[in-house]
Amino acid sequence: MSEIPEYTNSDKGGSWQMPAIAILALIALGGLFFGWSNSAKLDAAKQAVTDQVKAVQTATQQDLSAMKDRLAVDSARTSVSGSALASRAT
């Protein structure tokens, strides 16, 4: 007599696969949200730093212009007082 073994299809090993896939999908979505949120914060910080650098550059240029004007006035006073002293000595 020849017996043919019966094969049964048991699905016991796959009961954990769907919850694992769902958990991994949630973790992936959380990671995407976290990355997007930090990217937006980084862009805002970058813009703030750019604005601050421009403000510092403008202030520095204004200070430099004021110093140049003051130096020109002092230089003019020195040359006027120097020529006045030279004319008195002669």
C-alpha cells in the first residue's frame, strides 16, 4: 500500500508580519515628519542668520563711513593748523 502524505498549509508563521510592517511604516512616517520639521526649522534659522549678517554688514559699513568722514575732518584740521603754524613761523 502506498500512502500519499497530505500537506497542510499552516499560516502560523505570518501572524506577526502585518503588525511588524505597520509598526515599521509608522516609524518611517515619524522619521519623515521629524526630518521635514527639522528642515523647516533649519531654513528659518538660516534666514535669521542671513538677516543678522546683513544687519552687521550694514552697521559696519556705516561705522566705516563715519570713521572715514571723521578722519577726513581731522586731516583737514591738521593741514589747516599746520599751514597756519608754518605761516606764523616765517
